[in-house]
Amino acid sequence: MYDAWHHRRHFPVKDIGFYVASLSYAQALWLHGKPAQAILQLNKAWTAELTGEEKELFDFPAPYRALVWLVDLAKRGEVGFIGNPLRHFQHLASRVSGPHRELRSWRAWACFWLMVTELEGFGYDRDGAQIAREGLWIPSRERVRNEIFKRGWKGEEAALSAIFRLQNEH
């Protein structure tokens, strides 16, 4: 099984090797019945410092679709504990720090909106206390998509928009 060392060996450079290792570790956690931890590893994958030109992204695109698939199974009770992905991404988007903070925040908001749609009616809620306490502004899906287009990897916005469209159809 992959473990934390699998992607840590790429530090401090978070290159394509780190990205693929994070995705591989997420899959291993998923296969071992740890979906909440798999989601955290998908978060790590998005911290990779890529240009979008890496050939590996053709086989391993930004993991938005993987996140939606995982949460879809979880909401149907087919996997274990996932926590509250909606709150998780709200907190991540509003508290992210470190390198490429702004882009990583927009990606977390993208995941937040994917979760809003995917988990509607399943009892997952936003953190209203944080919104009130911090005067948190939640950007619209359209603004998030536009920011990913401006700042994200080549093709990332198209992949995200395709999932948004699929969610709107259902």
C-alpha cells in the first residue's frame, strides 16, 4: 500500500511526481475504506506546482471528477466516513495559506460548489457560524470558474465546467 512517504519523498519540490503520488495515495486510502482521508490527499494533489503542460495530466487530470465520484458513493452509503465535505472545503477555501494560496483557495471554492450540488438534500450544511462570525463571502460558481480559467492549469477550467454542466443536468 502507498503511504504518506510516497508523496513526501517529493518535498520540497511539488512537481508532477508529487501530484501523481498524492493521487495514488488517495486511491490507496479509498481502497482501504478511508474516504475522508482520500479527500485530504486529493487536496494535497492540488498543491502541486504544475504548469498544466505536463503530459501526465492527460492521464491524471485535476481530480474534480474523482472527488464527485467518491462523494456520490458516500452519500448512497456505499463507503465509510467522509466527514462533512461541504464544511471542509468552506474552511479550506477561507483559511488556506502558503504558496499559491489564492489559486488553492479558488480550487477549494470549486470543490465547495461541487459538494453543494452533490450533497444537496443529504444533511450536509455550510458552517453558518463561520459565515456570520467572519463575515465570510462565498463567491458564486461562475466567479470560481472564471478564476480557475485565469489561474489554473491548462484545461482545468474546461474539466471543472464539464462537471458543473453534468450536475446541472441531474
